[in-house]
Amino acid sequence: MKRVGRYEIQARIGQGAMAEVYRAYDPKIGRVLAIKVLKQEYCENPEYAQRFIREARAAGALSHPNIVTIYDVGDADGYPYIAMELLAGVSLDNALLARGQFAIGTVIAIGQQLADALNYAHGMGIVHRDIKPSNIMLSEDGRSIKILDFGIARVAEGDPGEAQEGLMTQVGQVVGTPRYMSPEQALSRELDGRSDLFSVGSVLYEILTGNPAFNGNGIATLAVQITQQEPPPINTTPACPRGLEFIIWKLLEKKPERRFSSGGTLLEALRREKESHDAVSAEGRRRRISLQARLTLSACAITVAFLFVAGSFVISRQNATMKRLAETSGSSIASFVATNTAVHAVENSSLPETSQDWLPVQAFINSASADPNVTEMAVIDRQGVIRAASDPFQVGTTDTDIQEQGIPAGDSGGRVATVEGDDGAEMFQFTQPITYAGRNFGVVEIGMQKADLTSAAVYMRNMLIGLGILVVAMVGCLSYMAARTLLLPLRRLKAALRDAAAGDVDFLISHQRKDEFGELYDSFNAFAVSVQSRDAANPGPAPAETVVLDEQGGGATVVTSGKLAVVSR
């Protein structure tokens, strides 16, 4: 076969029970697609051919991301055909052969997509009737699916004559794949969307466990298993979540009314199960660290964050304050020196340079610069010549900044700058104008070390870090002890619940707590008493015992057949 209608056949890519599938090319729109052609032996039967065309057209009305798209339906030289979307991926049955079984999260995701697609199809009045792994295409991402082959789909609504012909499966005729069909389908009864949901349950069971839900070799054996027997228990590693197990067993109920009422209700159940599975998975990753350790680490992390923010604020404010104090101190010294040298500067300014006397000023500078924090000090006249300095070699040289820019005058009559000293260390430089009667006669420049200020800031920072470490250690210890105290009653309640789950409820938790744990204990005791009362209404051969544990777990009171005895552990 080289052509079907206008479609050019490129290769045969598969076949089913009733049709063969080819890769084809549509020259009209330049698209590669898949062509499904009814086999010759079925073409000779008008009933099969008509149903193939009718139901393919009905399926072609479906538009859903998880249902294969049908482009065209027709008849070419007596061969009915369906032109459909060509999918990349692998069928679910072949994926099963390669993987063996699917992860729980993937099973839930596939179930959600099946439920959503079938809910949509059922809402359009179409029941698939042949949901099975080979009719589900798994995309290359390993999670997305598309449902194939609505070739035996039943149209639930339509023309009365067609509906009567399509709705009723002929007596003795089984339509669908036996291993995945529903009990009502195996018994040739009327079907609705819940039949597809049974098939979904069979598919989910198989991809979860790696084994078919019903494994009979013949149609008769399968029919008996499907209608009368339950599949083997679900055993997986890791263990299947109880919620997912419940969903699968509900889908596999023999009576349709006991299954999910629709694909929508199944989708909602799977959505809740996915949320639960995601939460459990996240919790499992966190369980690598015990709750006690996590509480302790959380408290320590919060404390560290708080101390970091608070410490950063305190240190920044402290550095600003210390800098302001240093600048105030340096400015005061510069102002004091300028005041004491003003008279000499005024006198010398009116004399020729050869007659000027700066020795008294030099003597004063030598005395004032004896402070170890003062690294340099100089008196500069208004021509920019250094007349007195802590460094004798600077006397008589020119200060180019003063000479070029003139005598500075800020808001306070002076200025403060941070400069680099001769040794490369930062220092404060204070420049104060020498003024007399409102006129400037020069400036005083003083350099003061910044090292002491920096050392003080580092010392304070280290002290705060040490204090922070001490606080974090104390918080960690207290949090660990608090978490331990919190977990002790929880462990006690856990042990009681475990015993109750094992069927041993003939005891009460004795306590004197007035807090929320006391309420939990009282609730458990009420549960135990109700179970004991129910058992008393149906007495067995063994005498009833009630055990009351003390608060510390060091002893117990046992009541047997109305007699009181005290035992110790």
C-alpha cells in the first residue's frame, strides 16, 4: 500500500486487532501524520466498517491534551481509515517492559491525566471501552500521556437508531482487551464511563507493581478473575501510600456503583493524593535530621540572624559615634593651636620676610605635637609657606594645596578629611584657618592617627561576636532541652497509638497534665474506653484486662476480671 486517499504512505509503524497503522505524509498541508486503516477481513463486514467510521468521527470531535488528535476520517477504495496525530514516544506496555514498574509520583501523574481525559470524553458522551497500556502513549519526558484508539468507543448519545445499535453490545460478543475490561464488560452488560475507570485501575495497578492485576492465561480464566476475584495485594518498594492504594482498590470494585462516580471525582482524589505524596516526600528529605535537632538548629539560625542584624546596626552606630568624637577632638585641638598662633601670624604678616620671627610659634608647635595621637602639625601663612611644623624639614617649604586653592573656610571655619599618611595608614587631617579681626592670616594643619579608632572598633566588634556566640550556644542548649521535653510525651503517645494499632487497647494513659498533651492523653483514653466497651459487649474466651500506666512509666496497675493487682516494670 503506497497511498490512502490523498495521503502518501511512508512505512508501517504498528498494527492492532482490527487495523494497521502507517506513517504517512499529507501533501496538501505538508504534514507527517499517522494513518490507521481497517484490516481487509473487517472491511468485508459492513457492520465493522460502519462502526469504525461512525465512532472514529465521534472521537474526532474530542479535543484534549491527553487524547490523540484525529485530523480526518474517510474511506479509500473500500478501506476505512483514520488520519491522526503522529506521536513521539513509546507505548505504556513497552515502557513497562523496559522499566518493570513506575515510581509512585509518575503513577499518580499518569492517573491524573487518564482521569482528566476520560472525564472530558465521558462528558462528550463517549466511553472508550479499551483502556490498556498499549493504547496509552508515553511521551519522551516519561510522564505525559495520550490516549489512543477510540476505535471501539461507544457513543452514549446521538441518533436513536444509531444509539440503539451502538449502545448495546451484542450478547456473546466481548469488545475490548480481556485483561483490562470491567466485570460488566466481561459479562456483556450495558456500559458507562465507570467501566473505563475500572480499566484505569487495572493500568495503575500494573504500572505501580510491575504485574497485571489479573494474570489468567485464557479468556474464561480472566473473566472469572475479573468478575469474582481480587488482585494480589499491592507490594511495592518503597511502600505504596495508603491513599493511592485506596484509590486503586476503589477503581477495581466489582460493582460500578462502588467505584468513583466519574473521572472528575477520580481526578480530585488523585490531586489530593499528589499533594500528600509531595508533602511526605519533602518531609522524608527533612527527616535526615531529627525533629529535636531541627528545632534546635532553627532556633539557633533565627538567633544568629537576629544578632547579625542587631550587631551590624550597633557597630555602625558605634563607629559613627567614635568618628564624630575623634573629629570633634581634633577640630578642638586645631582651633586651640590656631588661636594661640594668631597674634604671631598677624605681627609677621606686616613685616618683611627677613624680619619675621616664627620661633615662638615653632616652640609652641613642638609642645603641642608631643601628643602621641598627633602625627603631624604645621602652621602655614597665607602665601602657602610652612612657617612652623612638627617635622623641621618641612619649615620653609610650600604647601601647594593652600597656595593654589587658598585658605579654606567651611561652615565651622575649618574642614576634616581622611587622607593617607606617609606610612600608608589612614589618618584624619584637620585644617583650621588662622583668623584675626575677621581676616585670614594662614592655616593650621593637624594630622591625627586613625589606628586607635580602628583598633577600638575591631575590639568592640570582636566582643560583640563573642557575646553572640555565647548567646547562640545558650539558645541552642535551651532549645535542645525544650525540644526534648516536648518530644517525651509525644513518644509516649506514639507508643500507645502503636499498641492500639496492633490491637492492644486494654490500657489507659495515667497522667496529671493540665496542658494540651493532657487533652491528647484524655482523648486517647476515651478512645480506648470506647473500644473496651465494644469488646465487652462481645466478650471472648479470655478475661479482660485493663492496664493503667503511671506518668513515669515505672509501673502499672492491672485489673483482671474485677481483681486489682499492681505490677512493676
